[in-house]
Amino acid sequence: LHDGFLSPDNKTFYLASQTDDWMAAIDVESMTVIERIPTGDTPHPGSGAAWEFDGTEYGATVHAGEGLATIWDLDSNEIVGSVPTAGPGLFIRSHHESPYVWADAMFAEQPNSITVFEKAPPFAVVGVITEGERTLHPEFTKDGSYVYVSDWDGHLVRVYDAVTLEKVAEISGIDNPTGIFSSSRRLETLGH
């Protein structure tokens, strides 16, 4: 087992193994597997992305084994879409104030790609950021206005406008930045 996240209502934990092509949906109260969701090669659901659009709650995971983001309905646990990325990745994030989901591809042949796609079906790609050397772990600011992206090999963090995808700042002099975790997420009542 390697990573997972809670649904926004904290009732279901989505967890994956480093050797499987499916995720377990685990009922938190009973601690039993309620669904095996076939996703593709090595899903990596932590920290995961969850959002609501037009009355439906969605979840998404990138894959450490292939260039794909898989999207499912959190109520039925059925796959409802997928978005190709530049290659295998580890992190995917969304924010309730943003219309987009951001996914990395840090294990791709060219590992500097961040795919940004719409929360609305059919989950169309609105942009691909290909700046830097090995970019990973997009993380929104508390208000959802900006997204931080680590550049592991570039030793800096870039800051992008969450709507226009334009770079607005760089924070340099950081040795191998990896996960960026907004302290505001620790105050959320949401599980993801």
C-alpha cells in the first residue's frame, strides 16, 4: 500500500498498492473494502483530487505506471472519464474555487509537464505547462487563486495563476523541493 485520500464527506478512503491496477474504496466506519475500482497501471491517489460539478462529486488519481488521470463518480465508484498526461505521475490536486484540476507527470520521459483539465465532463485539457526540469506536486493556495509547483531538479518552486495558468513568481534556492502542503488544508473539514 502506498497512498490514498478520503472522500470529502470522510466516509470513504481510496487506497492503492504499488503493484496493482485498481484502487480500493474502503468504508471508513466498517473498515471494509466496498469496491475495487479498476483504474489502469499503478494508480497513485494521494493526495488525490475531489470536486463537485453540477451535483456530482468526482475523484481523480494519476498513475505512477502510465500517463493517465482516471476520474470516477464518488457516489457510484464508477469510472466516468480519463485524461492523458505526458507520462506517469504522482500528484493531482483541485480546489473548490477553481474550475480546473492539475496533474503532474514527474516520471515521464520529459518530466516537466503539468496537465490542467476542466472539472466539467468531458474533462477537457485546457493547458499543459512544460516549464522546468522535473516538476511535481501542484498545490493550491488557500483561496484557490494560485498554484505552487515544485521543480525537483530545478531547485525552485514556481507559482502560477490558477485560472490563466500564467507564471507569476518563482521561489528559488530550495534543494530538491517535493511536496507542497498548504497549512490551510489542515483546517478543512473535507477529507481530501
